[in-house]
Amino acid sequence: MKSLMSIRVWGETHPKWVDYLRITLGLILIWRGVSFLLNLNLLDLYLKETGIDDLSLGLSISINFLAQLIVIINVFGGICIAFNIYARMFTLFNLPVLIGAVFFVNMRQDGFSPHSQFWIPLVVLICIISFLLLDNEALAVDHHKQKATA
């Protein structure tokens, strides 16, 4: 409990570069969401290769719905994390998406090769977990709104 309180105290008095890292993290999430949206045809190709497309129409529709949900969570969550608007809530929303991207999608492929897409979601996942623990308010929109009302 004492270590959690010391992390919380450090989170309230952290350096400015952590805020810039949070903004960069939000921009990366937006980029990944838009990239996923522009490449949804690869998801359809993947479904046809695995035979899920022929297996069940309901399963195929639910996977496509899940893909749309991933895009919405990444883009909207990235915007809110970049501006620090309810950032902890949106880091919680992005956590299952990134865990799925790291462990279920990229680990099937050759994840440890130098040119794989494994490292970007892994670094983003580590940053998401760290920002979930930290309270970064200095460049937050919420922080400026609270100062204006106080």
C-alpha cells in the first residue's frame, strides 16, 4: 500500500515529458485505429483463410462488429488520452484491445523478428499500463476546466 501511495505522489508531481509522452501515445492510438479501419479488407481476407467466414454468418458479423468497436475505441480513446479527458477511463477501455493485439494477434506471427508489428502494440501496452497508474494533470483539459471553476 505504501508503494502505491508513493507512485501516486510521483504521479501528481511528474515531469512535463510524461505529458508529452501521453500526447504521443494518444496520437499513436489514433494512427493505429485509422490504420486498422483502412485495412479492414485484410480482416475479411483473414476470415476467409481461416474458414470463419464460411462457418457462420453470425460469427462473421460479430467479428466485423468487434473490428468496428476496436476502431472506435482506438480513435476516440486516443483523442481523449492525448487531451487527457478522462484518460484513465479510456486507458482501461484500450487495455483489452491492446492485450488482444499483443498476445493473440501478433504472437501467432513471427513476433520477435526485427520488422514485425509486435513491438508497437507492446510499447503502447506498457505505456497504457503506466498511464493507468499515474495521475498526469499538468497539460490536461480537465485540469484547466477545474482551475477555471475553482
